Amino acid sequence: MMVCRTLDFVKKFSRLRLFTSSNAIAMLSLSAVPTARSLHATSLRCCHLAIHSNGDCLEINAVGLQQPLQLHYAWLRGHCYCDKCYSKATYQKIFDLHCLSLFEKPVDIHLEDQNLSIKWTDGHQSLFHIDWLIKNSYSGYKQTSKKTESYWNSNKIKELNPEHVTFEKFMNTECGVKLLLSNVLTYGIGMVEHVPATLEATQQVVERICPPQENLFGKMWQFATQPVHSDTAYSSVYLGAHTDGTYFEDCPGLQVFHCFHHEGKGGETLLVDGFHAAEIVRTRKPDAFKFLCEAKVPAEFIDVVDGKMVDHMHCVDTILKVDSVTKALTRLRYNLYDLAPLNTTPPEQLPSFYSALSSLTDAIRDPSSEHWMKLSPGTVLFIDNWRVMHGRAAFTGNRVMGGCYVGRDGYLSRARVLGLL
């Protein structure tokens, strides 16, 4: 075994070779290593990096990592981003994974600054930056991925008081868009103020992020209490906390609201951080949380116009979804109004299902979870429909609302382009 015992040794020799036939180890200084989310990076400055071959894997250890990175040689070969394996013009892979050998082994490994160079048996050369390996490998992502969300209850969101964005700043500066999206990513809600109380101006605000998501309700919508669709939203009664579109396969990413006019009483908007409620269940009743992550629940929307059914949407999915690696919450799908006949849960599991659903509902309906606010003309409210639930107090008088849905892919793409993810 060849061992490099001091940093001076590495500084003296710019290239240190490791051969898989031996269990070689190298040590070198590593500067700041950003995590998968650059705005929430965990600094690993001035730490030591240890690399050695371990069977079918290359193992990388660094101060600041709880466990060594385990990088399978087949994974490394399949993730080569050289010009022969990856197109810089189209940002697509050229290398055919079908040709990948699971028994691929390197013949030479060496370090150059913060780059890992690997030569394969066929003579192909791959180069990986250590930052990239930490951000994109399974074990690196699991350890360094940081959630951007800040969960809240009613008192917490009042204390946090996320900054609103003015219409002028939002429409004319990139930092205005970044502030709005940052609030949505962090708190699940964001607001733009002083917007002209028209559907056209509301659409202009939305399209600063990405195009609205068109579906059976249209691209942009405006409604009062006339029953345009078979939905309780087109009424004046109380609506409890829920997420929209549980019956869509492509569930809306953002819900956008703008109150154009209201002459009357009531109609306050209810907001509940669903992830905060779900984490309460995870802590207090882990079995119930697990059940809600696994049990598939059907939802549906039936639209009848003039006595004739014109639409019937139906989707089956779990109420909660977590990241497969980090186990962090990624989506809440909760709407008791739109539940379809429950034909996906066997009889012996029904007590567990109803008990788990009751536990989540208790957390959602706890008064400390409910944040009430009055929407006024000029304020456009963005809601992360995968996380924050909305509802409404009963109201009187004429109340005109407008808004739309925004696809999750669209607004997250914009956030990545702006460096927020």
C-alpha cells in the first residue's frame, strides 16, 4: 500500500497515482465544497480528502461528511461528461448506457487539484471535479442536500413576515422575481403588491415567472358565485384547508389568487402549512405518517353542465410523498371534498387509513396551524399547491376572484435559472 502521510507530500508532487490493484490512499487540501443547493452550501474549507479503492467502488472521505462517498466504478463511467460522452451543444448524453459494463474497472486514478482523473481499461479518460461528485452522487446528495423550506404555524409566519414584492419591482427587476420565488420556495407562499386589479395585469405578473398551466378551467380564470363549474369554490360557503387538483395526474404546482372586488363581509383566506402539519404526524405518530406515504387514495372531479357530464377527472396517488433518498417531504395531496370511492385500500387496512387521515386532519385543523388573511384588490398571492393548503371563510355580497394555476416544472425551472435551486 502506498500512503501519503502529509499535505507537504501532495504539494510536492502535482500528480499522485492510485492503482486499483492496491488499496491506495491520498490526502490533499480541499477548498469550499458547495452542496446541491448553492445558496445553502455547507462549507468544507481546509479539510482533508481521503480517496481509496474498495472493490467495485471508489471511496472518498472528507471532514464534514458523515460517511464516505461510495462511488461505483460503473456509475463513474456512466457519468463521464467529456466531449465524447456528453454534448455541450444539446446538454444530452452521447455515451450509450447499454454499452456500460458493470464490471468496469479503472487502470489509473490520480488527483489534480480538486479534479479526479480516471483512465479506463479501453483507454478512455474521465475527469470529475470533487464538488460535482459531492453534489450529484447518491451518498453525497443524501448528506449535503439542504431543504430550503421553513415550516410555520400561524404565529411563526406572522413573526417571519415574508417581504412582499411591489408590482414595479417585480415587473422590472430580476431581484423582484427572485424575492417572490425565494419566498415561495422557503415559506410556500409569496405576494406581489400594487398590481392593477385586472385579469390582464395578473397574467402579466404570472408570466414573469412562466406561462400559466392551462386545463379544463382555462388558462386564466375569473369567477364570482355563479356556478361556472361543479365545484364548491363557485359558492359563498366556508371552504376548509385543501390543495387543488388532487384529481389531476399533473397536479398544479402553484395556485395564484387575486381578489378583484368584494362588497360584503367575510371571505378571508385561510392558509395552512401542510408540511408543518405532516411533520407533527411524523413525530407523534410515525406509523400513521408512513401509511399516508404508502396508501393510494383516489380523487375525482365531475363537471356537469345543463344536466350533462362534460368532464370526469380521476387520479389515484398517495396523500404524502417524500424524497426517496433524504425522506424529506416533497408533496402533500389533501382534499377531503374531492375524494372518490375508496376502492384502493383493503378492508383490513381501513381502520389504519382512517386513523392516519384523522391524525393529519387534526394537525391541519388545529387553530395554531391556521393563518387567516384578507385578500384585497392589488395583491396577487402565490401558493405552493404541493405544500400549503388554502381555504376560505364564508362571505356575503359580490366577490370577484381571478387567478390561474402554474405548472411545477415551469416555476422550478425559473428558480434554477435564477440560482435559487
